Amino acid sequence: MSVPPVWRRWLMYVTAALMPISINYERILGPQKRPHYFSPFDFLLGVLALLMIIDLVQGKAWARLKFPSLSTVIWSVVAIASYAWLQGGSMEEWAFAALNPAIVVLLSSWVFANVANDPAEFRKCALILCASFGVCVLYAFYQYIGPVGVPYNSSNPDALKTGTTNMRLGGWYDNRMLFGAQAAMFVPAAAAFAAFDKDPVVKAVAALMAALALCVTLAVGGFLGTVAGVVAVAAACMAARKCWAACAIITGIVLLLVVVLPKLPAKRNNAATLTRGLSLIAKPDETKDERIPTPRLRRYQAAIEYLRSHKVPTDEKSRPNWILGAGAGRFTPTINNFYDDKYYPKPGAATDDEARFDIEQHERDGFGLLEKTAVELGAVGLAAVALFFASWLVLAAGAFLREGDDTRRLLALASLGACVGAAVASIFMFTSQRGMSGGTLAFFFGVAVWLNARE
């Protein structure tokens, strides 16, 4: 057989359907300082990986990629090797962070690249994945048109019953950041299906879901990622001389930004919500003229102060921290040591005090992949992440520009859009997060790898 048996294909379909769903066990066990998310994919990945290894040993025709992509190996090796220069902290913290690229990116993408050997199967999985997130988009739309809730904190648990605040608007996710990280990859992929798929129903539904997702994405990183990814899809269509598709995408995104978004419900105020996500200065009280640096700006400054210092602070001849960073898992404790009580003090509000987000506390899940990598793994880690996105972009673009099967080009275009969306969103959010958007990132990267695999 050149394709997996029926039960294996159905296992992959179920995995694709359940992968965007996540459960924050903090909501079950009570408030935790650090929420931990789990999804069905965390458990299904082990099953798929075991089956893939068996396929490789038996030489099954659909398992062609005997080794993972080099860029994922390099990223994982750097994260794991950081134990050698770890600056304080426990092995548990290091292992939790170091295994993220190894398992979520390397292993997952390798598994996805070997689950099938037929573009129709990958198309089906991508559609199931997008449909699953589409349900989340509809739920987020329901929250969007509902009442605006009261900000949550641990002393006011009933606030969760009052409606959804702009920060909690994320469908079945806990907050807008987690939703935005997914949207940054799904919306461009949906735009690719709307432009390139042959099924008119798929085209129409994909376009509608992409537009609706963009309207309810209130995390600025996710919003910018979706727009960048959609523009990349349009540019690729233009490069492939599909001018009608490019014009349709550009027209749609312009109408959405210029006509639709300004007319959305004033109670959500999309424009102000998104621009505030970019602002580095906040007003604690709208009735007063006082302005303060946001926790995000203070965190950026503390990170810069750390990176410009040396491993041995009193010895300027010791290794500068910007080269290797503090080691995987050391982002928060490292940053905490470099705040300045006078000019950029450490945010002091409780981590779940929603009313103080962006004023006296960081917004949950609002740490960017690039920011965390810079502090934890330094310039070496940033180079590894840049290599990952660059290889993804080259693989997807090359597969799309090659003449060949239309379904292959469709998959390549969807992967290309997801790549650009994820890269832009990574400035603001952690796009490779386990139990969240990490599986989506690995899937579309795995598709790009498979499209370039030699027979």
C-alpha cells in the first residue's frame, strides 16, 4: 500500500479535529501562578510518533522522511544544550522549556510529514483542522456580540459569569492571546483555500470564516499576523500569475479593514483595543493626564539591560549575555532581576488581576517567542528560530512556485501564509506553545517539508 490504512487515516482526522482544543487545568484545580495547558494532541502525539517509528522501521511507502528537518534539530539542540550555561534555576524549569522545541516543533512536524503520501489526504487534514478552529471562531463571535464582562481577579470569581471582556474574548481559549496565535496561522490558510481550492463551497466557507476570525481577533499580535499572512498569500498568487485571486484577496482585506471594522460594535471598539496592544505608554486613570510605561515596555527594557550585561556582572571580560542568554526556562526570573525600581519598576499587581493588565501587570500569554528566545538562548537561539522560519518560508514558496498538481500548490500556499502569520505573531506571542498553537505550527511546517520530500 502506498497510503496508510483506513484506521490510520481516521486517527489522523481525529487528531486534526481535536488538536486546536486545549484545557487549562488551572481552571479545574484552582488558581495557579503559572497556567498549564493540555490538549488531546499532547496524548495523541505519542501514539502517532510510535506508529511513525514502526512505519519507518518497516519501510512503509508513505513514511518517506527518515530524519526530521535540520532547522528543527538545530533549534532543539540549542535549547537542550543551554543546560551547560544555565544561570540558576532548577532542572525541571529547564527541561520544561527545552523540550518545547524538541517535542512540539521537531517531533510533531516530523510526525505530520509522515502521516500520508497523498496531497488529497493532507488537504483533508488541513480542512478538518480549519473547521475545528472555525467552531472556535463562531464561539468567539457569540462572545463578541454578547455583553462586555467585568474584569476578573481572584477576589471576584463571579466576574467570569458577567460576560466576556476584550481580554478574555478567545472562543474556547482562556484569552485573546491564545486565540490570536491560532488565528495568525488559520486565517492565511483559509485565505489560501478561498483563493485556490476548486470546491466552491470550500472557497465560500473559508472566506467567510477568515473574515469573521479577523473581526473577533482582539490580540494585536494575532491581528497583525493574520493580515501579514493574507498579504503573503496574495503576493504569492500574484507571483504565480493568478492575478484574479490576488486582486480578490487584496480587495477583501481592504474592505474588511476600511469598511467593516470601523462599523463593528462600539462596545468592543476594535481599533482602540488593537492600538492599545501596540502602545508602550498607558494611562492608569482615563480622567487624569498621568502616563506611565506599560509593563511590556518595562519588560523590554529589563531584557535589554540583561542582554547588555555579562555572565559575571562584576567582570566585563566574562561572556556577554546576548550571545547565549540565561538558558531555557529562565526568562521570568532573569527579567525580574533587571527591573529598576525608579525608572522601570517590576509590575506589582496580581497575575490574574485583569483590570491591571497593561498597567501594572503583563497580559497572560503575552510574551513573544522572539523575546523569550532572546533572553533564554541569546543571539544563537534567535538565529536558530530565524533559520526555522526561513526554511519554512523557502520550502513553502518553492513548492508553490513549482508547476505541478493543484492540490500540492494549494497546500504550499496555505503553509506559506501560515508561516508568515506565525513569524509576525511571534513578535507578540508564543506561537510554539505546547497544548495550543504549537501543533498548528508543526502541522503546516510538516506539510511544507513533505511537499519538498523526494520520492
